Amino acid sequence: MFPTEIKILEKNFLFLKWDDNTESKISLTDLRRFCPCAICTSESERHHHDYIIVYSEDQTKITSMKVVGNYALSVIWSDGHNTGFYDFNYLRKISSTNR
Ligand SMILES: [Zn+2]
């Protein structure tokens, strides 16, 4: 599964169009919450599942993003966080979980 189009909508959503013509929309807050990098994963494991994470505006704004290695999206957040590589399958999964 590959995206044919990736863009930010209304500064709040990541929009993906897939090669099977389906579309996904993920809010940037959810995208940040599901950051798959080692730092964020261990951070969320430390907390109880009903722990509410509060993000600053910088943490839910994207400075830039690019496709890496044809399998993932690399996102650089406004607070400088840049270790998240979102595998396309993973993006597909978190977008359907939110629906
Ligand atoms: Zn992270």
C-alpha cells in the first residue's frame, strides 16, 4: 500500500490518498500521539493508559515531512522532534483506528 498524495489539510490534518484510491485523514494531534519512535513509545509505556497527554502548539505542528526509503514518512515537528518514521502501513492503521 502506497500513498499517491500526502498533504496537510487546514493545518490540522494529515491527508493521504492511497494507490487503491482510498483516502485517510489523521489529526496532527493523533499523529503526534502515535509517534512510533523509541522515545515516544517508552514515554507512553511509562504511563497508565488513561493518562492524558497535553501537547503544546509546537508539538502538534509540522515543520516539514518527507518520504524515506519508499516505505515511510519522516516528520519534523515544530518543537524539533524528528525521530518519528511513520511506516505507510502504520499510518494506514492509525487512521482507521481513529475513524
Ligand atoms: Zn517520537
